Amino acid sequence: MFDDLHGLDSTSSTLTYTRQYDCLNRITGQGLQIQYRFPRTSYRRSPNMVHVELIFTNTTTNKDIQSIKFLKSICLNIQGFDEIELLPNGTSIVASIGIDFNDKTQPAIFDISFDGNILSTSLSISCHVGELIEQKFLNETDFNQNLGTKNIDCCCFFLLFFFEILARLRGMNEITDNINIPETQFSKLNFSTIQTKVLQSANVVSVPSSSGDSTVFR
């Protein structure tokens, strides 16, 4: 594990993580492929919803796809995308939707139509818990004050902001643990890579440290 971490690189303490997931494959979609991603920006129509981008791709070489429409959501509240009147062959277009996951990881299921026909299979979007978090930046002084203590010695540089400052949260669980690392392996640890992995897993922001010790994380 340490060798794998050591071999990876990170160049920034902030990260826009835009991994794409499959929503509709081109076989089921008869040439229409849909992927989705979480841009981690506010959804302008409703800031309480999770912003999701859909990437529509016409994978055919000789046929245009017409009138792609959002029809209805099956279980969760979804603000659908505007109709895509034409998607020429070999091209892609990005559309935004907003989903109210209600702080749950239950998949959002919805129906679409294109070329005048309703797709026989409903589409599903799953949301990892890390995408339900809204990041809020605070400097170290403000963070410590809101946490209700002047001195914080934490083993993690990142603390999660779940829509409000940590000290104001209710009903949340905090889990801490220690990892014993042999001295022979410690030198192989790439802390910037660990930082990157945290940012990839959740929509959080780092709290800068004034200690000057690169091995101390808050």
C-alpha cells in the first residue's frame, strides 16, 4: 500500500474531482451513451440540490439523435435538463440536473425519451456520501474558534464540513484511529498523495496549518 501511495503525485491542495460514471451504455441506448459526474459546484436553480452533469454522446457514425427529453423522476426530487433538440453523430453535449438526495445515498432513478420513443430502461444515478458534503473554507483561527477550542491536535489535515461548521453539527459520528507505520515505510509516504485521496473521496477543503511542520495534518 505504501509503495502505491509513494508512486502517485499531487500538485495542489485543492482539487476538482470529476470522475465520470456510466449511466446508459451505447448498446442499450441504441447509439446514445450517457455518463454523469459531480462538478462540485452549486446548482443554480436550487442550491439545496446536488449538481450533476450528464454527458450525452452520439456514438453512431451516420445517424443524428433527436429530441432527448427528461420525462420524470421515479423516487427522488429531480430538476431535469432542458430538451436537447439535436445531437449529431459523433458529438457530445453536457447538460445539468439537480437532485435532492435528502442526505441519503439512495440512487436517483428517472426516465428519458429520444427520437420520439421512451427508453425502456430507467436510468440510475448513485451518489457517494462524499458528494453530499458542501465544502466551506475557514482559516485556522476561525476554524479553531468555531470548533470551540484554542488548541487542536488532530491526525488529519482535513475535517469535514457537512453544510455547517463542525461545532454546530448534530447527530454526526466522529471516528478516530491510529496507524502504526514502521520507520522503514514512513519515508515512502507521500503526504500530498494522501491529501489528494481525501479530496477525491469527499467535497472538502483543507484547513491551513501554521505550525510549519509538513507532517502535521489538521
